[in-house]
Amino acid sequence: MDALPTELLLAIIDCLGFDQGSIAACNRINKLWHTLTHQRLYKQPRLDRRLALEAFVGAVSVPAELIVHSHNQEQQDSSISDDVLRISQYTQCPSSYSLLSSLTATRRHPGRLVETIDLSMLPHRWETVHIGHIQGVVQGCSYLSSLDLSDCSQLRDNAVQSIAEALGPRNLRSLILSGCTRITDVAVLSICAHAVGLENLELSRCDRLSDISILELGTAVIQPTRVHLSGSRYSGGATEAEAPRFQGTSQTIRSLDLSHCTRITDRGIWGLRQGAVGLTLLNLEGCYGVLGSVNDLEANEWEDFEDEDDLELDSDLDVDSY
């Protein structure tokens, strides 16, 4: 079968669809099949058991400089336990996926191939996932673009700070912290300070958040440091033609879920809407402190007016009662 053209082998691998066990088996056939499936195996790990999570953290925590692609390394890869091999979820590669990227994937640290981590299907994540897991993930998977930590309620501000500092300046585009009830404004301020390209942020049921962090989401702008041709670094003072495009959470955020964050008020939402001009989806369900800002209504438009039908109904009820 190795005599077949590489393009045909890739087409065969595509036919496996979402069969993770088959992808893992193909990865262990020989060096060629290992090369063709390695990137897909690690792109989106399937972490649906605690043992799988811990095995994955252990696998990606190996320093990149210790990953040597030699005959010994190939033997080591073939002896990886099933727990490590089954943690990956096959996803269809985009149309831009090239043969060159597939052939060079095996020479990269496995953690650098991971793009998405979703812990929302991990049983008992609200009591098992701790900061050690998070630090292992963010240190080993430096090119992570999407991270779902919903209902990992043991996590505190320091875990979110680790995520923001390690992934924010790079490729992080989506961060889901819904149900992480122990995080406070400190966590969101850290996200605003480091995330230069965040597009989706979900903070549902994080009821310790206040207007402080919401206002920061609307004003956070990070001006990248520019470099003169001479090599000296400076920030500011450039002409309009030379100035780079400003980055920051307020410039890139498109979707924000604040449902059931009960401490948020009109003041925070007003500031958010003024600064986050690209915001297209905002969920404020259960935010009972927000009254007028959602629909830009004036205070006197929220008075309790009754229409004619209600008045007639009330009148009939009064007559019947007497």
C-alpha cells in the first residue's frame, strides 16, 4: 500500500471520518502513515476521562528539545499507551491543508499541533480539574486557539492568568469559562491585559464578576511595540501611516456571554457597548442589574404603562368581584 501516491493515501485517511481508534491505528502502521496522520491525531484531543486528561498532559509536557525524531523515537512512539492514542479526536482538515504541512508535522512537538481542547465532556470536571492540569496544557500546547473549561469550578484567578499570559499573546480566539464560579474581576483583567485576538468569551454564571471587568473589556487596547529600522524599540510617536493596527480584547471581541452574572449593571454594559464596537452577540439573560442599557431606552421609558386592553380587563375583574 505504501506504493500508492501520497494524495491517494490521504484520501483513504479522509474516509475514516471521526473514527478515532482507526486514526490511532493508522498512526502506528509505519513511518509514512505516522507522518500522514500525526497532525490530525493531536489537532483536537478527545478528553472524556480523567486518565485521558492526565495522560495527555504528561505527553505534551515533554520539553520540545527532548523530542528527537530518530529510530529510537519511532520505537517510543509505537509503544505509547492506548490512553494517549485515544485522546485525540479526528477533525476534517481545512481546504488549505497542504501535503507539506502533513509531511513536516512529525518533526514538531506534539503539543504544538493541538488547536482545540474541550473539557466540557469530562465527567466530574467540577472537582477534578485543577491548576496543575491547566498549567500543563498551556505550557505544552502553545498554539491553542480554543479552550473550553466550562464548569471547572475549582479553577481560580491564577489558572486564568496562566492561560492569558501563555496563550493570549498568540493564537487564543475562544475561551469558555462558564460555570467557573470562583473567578473574579482579576481573571478578566488578566485576559484583557494579554489577549490580543480574543473573539469569543463566555463567562456565564461567573457571579463574582462586576462592572470593573466589564468596563475593562470595553476599553482594553494593546498597542504593539514597534521597532525602528535601526533596531531601537519604542511605543507611540509614529505617524498615522506608520502606526500599526491596534489590538486588544475591545477591538477583537465578537461574542460575549454574561448570562446570570448578577453583579453587572447598566454602567458596565454601557461602557462595554461604547468601546467594543465589533461586538455582535451579547447574552445578558439573568443579569437582573441591567435595566435600560440593553435597548438604549431612557429612564422615563421604563415607567409602568398599561395598555387599554389591560385597563378593560382590570375593570371587568373589579366589577365581577363586587
